[in-house]
Amino acid sequence: MDSRLLEISQLGQTAKTPAYVQLLDSLFANPNSLDTISSLSQFVGAVVQDAVGLLVTRTVLSELIERIKTNIPSTEIRRKAIETVLDQSEFRSRESRFEAHVAELREMLAGLLEDEEDWSSAARMLQGIPMNPGHRTISDEYRLRIYIRIVRLFIEDDDATSAETYLNRASLLIPSTKDEATILTFKLSQARIFDARRRFEEASKKYHEISFTPSLAEDEREQCLSAALVCAVLAPAGPSRSRLLASLFRDERTSSLPHHTILSKMFLGQIIRSAELVEFERGLRPHQLAQLPASGSVHQEEDDDKKDDPMRDGPVRQVKQGPQTVFDRAMMQHNLLATSKIYDHVTLKGLGIIVGLTAGAVEVMARTMIQEGRLKASIDQVDRMVTFQRERKVDGDVVVSNVAAAGGAKAEGEGGDEMLGIVPVTIRWDEAIRETSHKVESIYEHVSEILSAKEATPIAV
């Protein structure tokens, strides 16, 4: 090898290129041999010398990369060949002259690492690609493609912080592209980063937007819609989340999703049963079950209450001394608010059974929500009782809660679940009032008939 390289170095510039290519062919005569790898380092070190000439070196390196791509069937040997070239000391000291070749080799190696699911190593390999214009022109399309690929790899590695850094770089370039696949990948990466960073409201909006993309397969659109539903449920309570829940609830496609019951109960302000919470929790990803700073512990003294709890049908969640996760807190606060729309008074023990907390813990949660203005109620610590305050209009009429409106879903028959999302809430509300009035009138007439038969006198109303 040494003698052959010395001979080529003494040739004229026009003769060097074919001579190096011929030597390269002899090196790859047995591409799966480790001897090829050891000789490759020596070959690259000689080719990149200043005396060879930049044009000759670039041409030979292009031929080398092409042979690594096509002539080495073994993935392991191909990976070692690329690493040998990139790590060659002479090549590394001059790689600013060969930026295009460095980029191509790094992309190839990143692809091999990605196939091995070594996401972080693949991302770091792409990070090493020179992006500042030096000896080559770099298009915005190329930069955007590499940035989005790095984002995707960091997301797979659950490194949302690094992914967000490169997503911000990509966001500056995304307006310049018209490639639908690139734009879709960017939006999906946004949604996944929002989700991983527990910015659930933004993630839900983005997933919901993507679910309308016609170019996506049907099952992929359904996955995005399901992710939008889950993130909406986990989003912080407030007017913005209420609008988000309403948007999803009115999307007829959500009716076929497994967690549609949770969505409808969240939107209508109904109590979510323990068994439903357990089932929903099973489908959550680890980052969606983030532990709260003060982790709750299971309370052992209220086991006797569990058998009397009407909310506990099927699998149950243990009664806790405080919410343990973000999901716990969201669901417990929702059930507490839903309870306030059903009961005027409830004991702390009874409220704790419904919410899934001990009496002391539910008192703390209720007190916090009252202080924050999210719950209108008062706590009687002597009688251990919570009294909920009804909001009233100017004329004194009680404002009917969403729970009452939800009850109207069964006004036209027993198929209440099928009617959800089809009949507007106001119509179901009116029908529920009408049905209740008819029942009251029927009861009155029945009581009147009984009293008339006994006393032969009508009752006064």
C-alpha cells in the first residue's frame, strides 16, 4: 500500500485521479474484510494531503463514499468504514475543505445508528454536520430537513429540551418550504414536543389540527385525534380548555374513540367514575403521569368505605392522602367541581369517597380551590360539611349546571349515550325540563286520586 501510494503521488495531476480510483477498486475487492478498513485509513490520509490537489481529493472522496454505499453489504463493516474515514486524523484536520463529503458521511452513519434505534447517537452525528456556508452553498430546504430529522431523533430519545432547541431553528425556515411532507412532520414534531413538555393544551390543539390532514392515513388521523383528546383531558382547567373540550366533543369522529366517555363527562361536568379513571390511566404515557412534588400516600383507614362507594364499580383507584400525579389532580378537581353541581351539602367523608381522597385531603383541595376562586363553597369544620353555593341570575333563577343539561340527553329515550353530541345542549335542557314537569304533574294527579279515594275530598295545591 505504501509503495503504491508513493508511486501515485509522483504522477501528474491528470493521472492521479484514475490511479487513486484504481487503487480504491483493489481495496474494495473484498469489501467484508477488516483488512479493507485498516487500509482505508492509510488511503484517506494520503489522498487528503495538500500536495494531491483539492480537485483530485474531492473527486476521489466522492468515489470512496459511493463505494461505501454500494460495495459493502455488511452493515457493521459499512459503519466501521464510515467511522474510520471520519476519525482519520489528516481528514479531520482538513474537513472544512470537504464539508459536502463530511455531511454525506454523517448522514449515512446517522441512518445506520437510527436503524439500530440508537437515537441520541444518530442525533449527535447529524449535529456535527456543518451548517454555516463555507466551501459549499447550503439551501434552506437542506437545513430544514436536517433540523427536523434531529428533532425527530431527540423526541424518540425522550429528550424534549434538545428537540425544542432544533425545532425553534426549524421554525425560522418552515415558511420558506412548500413541501407538504416536511410541513406535516414539523407540525407533528411540535405536537409531540408540547406533549412531552406537558404543555397539554397546545399539544391538543396541534394534534387536532393534524387529524384533519387528508394526506395522512385513516389510522394515523385517528391516532392524532386520540392524542388530542388525551391532552385536552390533561390540560389545566380554564376557559381555554373548556373551548378545546367543546371543539373535540362536537367533532363527530371522537364518538368512536375509546375515551369518548371521559371527554363527554369532562365537557358536560359529570362525575367520572373510579373504574373509568383506572381504564383511562392505563393508556397514558410516562410523561403524562408526572409526579407532583408532594407525592400522596395510600390511606389505610378508609378501606371500609370502599365497599359503600357507589362510584366504585370494576377496578378501583386507592383512596389517597393527596394527588400523586398531574392526572390525579386534574381528575380529582374535576370530580369535586362536578359534585358541586349535584349536591347542596355533602360531608367531607362523602366528598372524599367520590373524589378518591381522605376527608382531610379533600378538605385541603376544596379550600385551595375556594381560595383560588375556582369553587364557590363554604366549609363547616365543626360538622365536617361542605356547602356549595349556587350561582344565580339577576332575576333569582338558578343557573342550571352542565350535569342537568347532560341528563336531558336521555329525554327522547334510553339511548342517551348515542344522543350525546347530536342534540344541542340547549334542546336537551329544554326537553329535560319538559319531561320533569310532566312527571311532577303525573305524581300530583296520582296522589290526588289516592287521597280522593280515601277521604273523598280533593287535596289543595
